[in-house]
Amino acid sequence: MLSMKTTVVGAGPVGLLLACELALHGVRTTVLERLTAQADTIKAQMISGRTYEMLAMRGFGHAIDAASEADAARLAWHSRGSTGHFAGLFKLDGLPLIMLMQQTLERALEARARELGVEIRRGVEVTELPDADFVIGCDGGRSTVRKLAGFDFPGTGPSLTGYQAIVDLDGDLPFGWHRTPHGVHAFGPLKGRIMLMEFDGPPETRDVTRESLEAALRRVSGRDVRITAVHTATSWTDNTRQATTYRRGNVLLAGDAAHVHSPFGGQGLNLGLQDALNLGWKLATGDSALIDTYTTERHPVAERVLRNTMAQVALTRPDPQSRELHAMFSDLLDLPEVKSRISAMIQGTDIRYDTGCDHPLAGTFVPGLDLSDGKGTNIALNGLEATIRPDGYIEQIA
Ligand SMILES: Cc1cc2nc3c(=O)[nH]c(=O)nc-3n(C[C@H](O)[C@H](O)[C@H](O)COP(=O)(O)OP(=O)(O)OC[C@H]3O[C@@H](n4cnc5c(N)ncnc54)[C@H](O)[C@@H]3O)c2cc1C
């Protein structure tokens, strides 16, 4: 299917990685992006250990290591080796998180996509479905592609307002996560980075000003702190929705276009990047039945993330009953079995796809492989012949 023409809408991290995947398979790919330059709004600052392994498989390991070192140098306190949290409970174990600013990753992906011959057209806002063999909406939570193609996007509306910003502060604010009777405030690990949550409904406007941020910080923390400068700021909610299918004819969705949820546990970017790695090689075959397995495999993974982020919101609310629930959950997380189950769920290390092979390792991920040609391979595993898919998951063992 090398004569196939695909159009990816959105040059966020998911669209860029998907474009790289398609180009690796020789598929002619155009990316349309409405912004003329990369946005500098602060979003994710870490990727999971599993996402790191998957990107390293494509040769991004050294670039990420170097960028991560540089980003880590900007940490206000030492958080390397962190394995993440559940509802602010920093008790998870398993693969460590990799410090990496989303913008840094986007720059590396865009450079690689261009190197692979992807045409990236910036300053182009998509308002009608482009003409291509396949159109993939990677255009974020308010996806135009999703709306134009008529995907259903059911879910639960927002109940909280969150803020994330890098600021200069005048006053005392303790590092780490803090729950108060009025919400949550967090400071660090990046210098000047604050995160706030208020559980009294969605914001009236998505615009964040120095004044509104300072007022929220003072309300939540109860401290006499002033914000003297805002370097970057964003607001978010716990709007939780998922497309019922990721494919309608020749239109597909990936990343936030397919699923939105609160950033609890830092899962959204990982989810979207892994969507891209699951979809790219399948799409390149043009095999309709194989392409349909993208929804079958990835929809349940995101569904579980949506559910666990909703549970984290409930656990984090400041009312007395939720505080007790949080305290009980904290005790439960000290039990090794609970800890490892929740850790694997948040890090996505327990994903097992149904590949039609019933060996217990089939459908699980094999780290440590160089699959930079995106083609998959055969390896000897415990003396058995294992077929590895291009996304690093074991297809079958014979
Ligand atoms: C405050 C915050 C903190 C977060 N922290 C984490 C974290 O720690 N870990 C984690 O894993 N995730 C985190 N996330 C989630 C993560 O940022 C998102 O999941 C990720 O950005 C999704 O990538 P995407 O490529 O799907 O969408 P986006 O990044 O939204 O990119 C979509 C692109 O499409 C473009 N576009 C939109 N409409 C059109 C159109 N009509 N035509 C052309 N182009 C269009 C946009 O300009 C944009 O460039 C966080 C999110 C927020 C808001």
C-alpha cells in the first residue's frame, strides 16, 4: 500500500509520532497544524518508563536521555527515580518516570518526522475533512476531525478547575503535594511550577491571568503568597470522555482526540503516544481487519485510564468523607499486592493484547529491542521462537 496517502491533523506529540511511524513504513504523510509554531504552554513534564522503552525502540533513547538530563537540571528538588503517584499518594513502585518536558519531546519528534520526509504544514486550520486514503485526527481534546466525522464522544462533565503554571513567587510555599480544606496545591519538581485544584466546578473562562492564579493559590493554600510573574499557565478540568470507536471508515482518532480525562497520574501523553505506536504499522498495511484491532486493543486501555482518573478525583476531594476515603486508600497502598496492581495500571506495564496466541507472554511488551526500522522481528525467548510486532508487543510464541 505504498501509494497510500495519509493526512494527520494536529502536530502535537501524538500526530508527530504517528507521522514518523507511517513514514518509517514508506507511507506518504502530510501533517496539518493550525499553529504556526510550537505552543509553549506547560503540559506534561514526564513520560512513563514504558513509553521511554517504546520510544527508545525507535532510536529516541539518546535524545531523550540528553534532554532529560537538561530538564532534570531545572528541578527544584530531586525527584529522579520517582515512580509516580495515585491521587497524590507517592507510593507506587515499578518503572521510574523520565523527566521530559512535552515541548522537548515534540521538538525531537518534529525533527525526526521531517528527516523521514513527512510534510508538515503549519498555519493550516482544518475545517473540513481532508481528501486522503486515511485521515487521522490527532487534533486534541476538542478535535474538529472527531466532530466532522460524527464520532460519538460520551462521558462525564467537569467538576473541578485545575491550574498548572510556572511562576515567580513572593512568600513561602512548601514543596510537594498538599491537600487543604479548599483543594490541592503542589509546588515543584520543576523550579517555579505550581499546580492547583479547586473542586467547585469548571472555570468560567479558560484564560488564566496573574490575578486569577494568585487568588486561587491564596484560597487553596490559605497562605500569604504573591505571584510576581507568570511565565506559562494553563487551566484544565476533569472532563472525562471517550470516542465509542476510534475508526469511522477512513477516519481514525488518536491521543486526546479519542479520549480526554484529568491529568491525574500523568497518563494522557503516554496513552496517546502508545496509540500512535499501535496504529502506525497497522494503518501502513491498509488491511482493514488489522486496522480495526487498533480500536479493539487501545479502547479498553484508555477506558481504564478514564476510570482511574475519575477515582483519583473522588479520592482527592476536600470534604471530610473523601479525606477519610483517601486515608484508607493510603493504608491499602501499603499492601504489596495493591501497590503493584495500581502501579502497573498507572504505568501501563500490565497491558496484554489478545493476539490470538495463548502463550502467557503473547500480547505482552518485550523491552530492550532495536526496532528502529519499525518492521518488527523474530527473537529467541527462553529457547522459543517469538514474533515481535513493530510496536514491541509479542505477537506469538512457538
Ligand atoms: C496541565 C496538564 C498536565 C499534563 N501532564 C501530563 C503528564 O504529566 N503526563 C502525561 O502523560 N500527560 C499529561 N498531560 C496530558 C498531555 O499533555 C496530553 O495528553 C497530550 O498533549 C495529548 O497530545 P495530542 O497530540 O493528542 O494532543 P495535543 O497536544 O492537544 O495536540 C493537538 C494539536 O492539534 C492542533 N489542532 C487542533 N485543532 C486543529 C485543527 N482544526 N486543524 C489543525 N490543527 C489542529 C493543535 O494546535 C495541537 O498542536 C497533561 C495535560 C495538561 C493539560
